[in-house]
Amino acid sequence: MKDLITKGVALAALALGGVVAAPAAQADDFNVTIVAGHPPVFRWVKHASQTFIPAVNAALEGSGHSITWSEQYGGSLAKVGDELEAVEEGLAEIGLVSSLFDPAKLSVQNVTYFTPFVSSDSTAVSTWMDELQHTNADMQATWAENGLHYLGGGIGIDDYLLMTTFPVNSIDDLDGHKIAAPGPAVNWLEGTGAVGVSGNLTTYYNEIKTGVYDGVIVFASAALPGKLHEVAPYITKVGFGAQYAGGLAANADWFDDLPAEVQDALMAGAKADAEAYQKDLDASVTKFLAIMQEQGATVTEVDQAFRERWANGMDNVAKLWAEKLDGEGKNGTAVLKAYMDTMRAAGATPVRNWDQE
């Protein structure tokens, strides 16, 4: 009877030429779990908590929508490299997805790790790569294939260093030593005589301390928080270059069902995160190297001849990577060329032009 009365009132209003007001948009509180395999001691996780979440909340003010957050970091829900699966399967709505540690599923996202010695400017590398995730069809397709929607918040990584338990005065000093590196960066050790081992920041300290590795390829902004200089006090600035290691991504089905205001807030939060993260990173690198040196580390920088010998002693891993992707229909050669052209246009002088050989 109530429905009939309501309908009758509405019809009467129409008959009188009145307008029936549309119901107000429903206000919702969304429960959102955000996941990261690394702990908050690392900058990209810290900013997820201190920048991304507050920026999203601020963007939602006045929209009638809100988010109740559950922050699951440091392997509490997913280990390093498992963030993609956690988000894809709906265990978390949003993740700091490490493309670096998912090279099979996020292959094209790893272009920078197959092109070392290109640019040490982490802002240029991460900004362009972040933009590419939104504009390049191959990048977009890879996220979609895994049930993810890329939000932004590109994780730029500062210039990679070599940190060892022994001094490195020449490439020959690496012969026979076990050196750990993240994901595709193991390829950088080809031609040096070192034994490359795949690893990640959560285990480096203990594995160096116990003699599993003799050193690692790592970056200053993570080396100091990870206290790696305590166990690998010889820091060699080789100039491997800055990298892109992933970003914030949401479960695509979940994201698509959100009100537009919430979608926009998440994208705005990711943009704010990227800007704050990169500013923080740029301010920290030189300072962190100085602190490690003050605490007993020995920091040396190689000359251009050393750098050229290292780069030229490697196989063209970028070309091999691109050709493999071409065979899978992912346009690896085009992605490689676009990246290298952009870096050169931005003022980079690659030690080796991987795309032109």
C-alpha cells in the first residue's frame, strides 16, 4: 500500500507539472585494505600511510563518501612480490605493487631494469614511467590482464650502488663473489665474474651478515634504513642508474564499481603520493650517503672508464628482453625505444644506447 501511495503522489506531481526531486546520492563508507610486502621503514610504504591515505581522505571531504583504512605492511598480508596477487584476488583493494618482483606478469613495466647506465635522475625516470602507465596501451594492457587498475604513485628508485664486504677497486675484484640484486638487476652482473643471486631488501642484512652474500646492488635511500652499511661497509658508486619499481594499483572490478568521486580521490591521492615521495627521496640520497660514511662506511665513485667497461661487458639484455616481449605480442622493442628516446631527450647521456645496437 505504501508503494502505491508513493507512486500516486509522484504521478500527481507530474500531472500538476511539478518535478519530482531525484533522491540524494547515497553516502557510503568503504572498507579498504592497502597492502605492501615491505615494512614502513622504506620510503614508498611510509608515504602510502603518511601521504596517499590522508590525500585521499582530504579529496573525499564534502563528497558524502569516506574510507575506513586497514594498512597491512611488512608481509602481514602479502610478502614482497605477492602484492599483485593479493589485490587481484581481492584480499586487498589496493596494493603497492612491485613490478620489479613480478617480472613475468608485469614484464613491460620492467624496462628500466633492463637498461642500466642510462640516467641517475630518479625524478625523470619515475615521472615518465608513471605517465606511461596511463598512456601506453601495452602498459595498460598488462595491468588489465592481471585484474588491476593503475592509480599512480610511481616508486622511483635512486641511483643503484654496489655495497660489499670487501673493497672494489676494479671489476676484477668481483670475480667469484656472490652479489645479490633485485629481480632483473641480476643481469647487471654479467661479464663481471661475480655470481649473481636474486634477493630483496627484507633479507639483505641477515644474508650478508651470515655470509650468504658478499654484497648487494642496492640504493642509498634504502641502504641506510636497512642498516646495510653495518654489514657491507664498502660502497661503490657505479652509476647503474635510477629505476622504476612499481606503484599503487587497485583491484579493477572493485575500482570500476566505485562512485566517480571515490575514483577521483584515489587518483588524486596517488598523484600527491608520487610528488611527496620524490621530493623526500631527492632530499635524502646525498644525506644518507654522508650518514653511512660518518658511521664507518667507505664511499668511492668509479670513473667513466670503469663504467664503460662494465656496461660494454654485458650482453645487450635490453634487446634480448624486448625481442622476447615482441614474440609475446607486447611490443617490447617499441617500449624500449620510447623509454630510451625520452631519457635522451630529457638530457640523459646513456653509457650504452641499448636500443640502437
